[in-house]
Amino acid sequence: MAIYQSIFKCRLCGELFNGGVASSELNALETTTDACFGIKSEVFNAPQIKEVHLCVDGSYGVADFQGRKKINSPK
Ligand SMILES: [Zn+2]
């Protein structure tokens, strides 16, 4: 079994950080495709193509959705 972790990267500070998780491959594919093409998803916790990032130094950066990383969990 696997989960699909959404990953963002801040343009300002360069930090990679996690967003929401999808527990099915179909949900991961659909929400990633929606974000990619700017379609507002009805799915809870669906990633947006951009998010605001509060950087470590207190700055506000713009973070881009990088994709969903498949993470295999032990059975
Ligand atoms: Zn940042």
C-alpha cells in the first residue's frame, strides 16, 4: 500500500515542504492533474498550484506545487 504526499517548494527560501496526502492512486492523479491545469478541485485537501509560505526568517514566499511523491508503507 502507498500514500501520495504533495510536495511544495518555496521560491524565496527554497524550502521543500509537505502538503496534504492522498491515499489512493486515482485521487493523487486527479488532484495533481486538476492543480496542473488550474481546475478547482472539490476533493478535500487537494493541492493548489501555488501556496503562501511563511519562511523561517519571517518572510512570506510563494511556493509551487511540485507533485505527489509516492511513499510505500510497510504492510
Ligand atoms: Zn519560504
